[in-house]
Amino acid sequence: MNKRAYYDRADAPYLLKEDQAGDAIEAGEDIFVKLDEKGVVGVEIWRASDLLEPTTALKPTTAKI
């Protein structure tokens, strides 16, 4: 199951591969990766508009998490 969300206050897209609990680690400045025993299950990028190139910036989307 894949989910996507966008948090306006943090300008943060969130991509979730599975509905599983896991630990989050900071993979870079304002980039967080959620891991479980199998590997990566989610990615969150804070201040995405500042970190991504304008041509690759994600548009806000609505999703339930």
C-alpha cells in the first residue's frame, strides 16, 4: 500500500510505502527516512520547496494517513 500526503505548515511531502511502524532517521538536512526491519518504508522532506529544484518540486496533494 502506497500513500502520499503533503503537510502545508512544514512544506513537507510524505511518501509511505507501508502502514508499518518504524524508526525515522535524518538522512540529510530536513530529509527523514522511516525504516523497519525490511528497509525503507517512508520518506519525508521538510521545506521541500527550498530543497528541490523548481522543475522537480511536488505539487500539494490531499491524502489520508
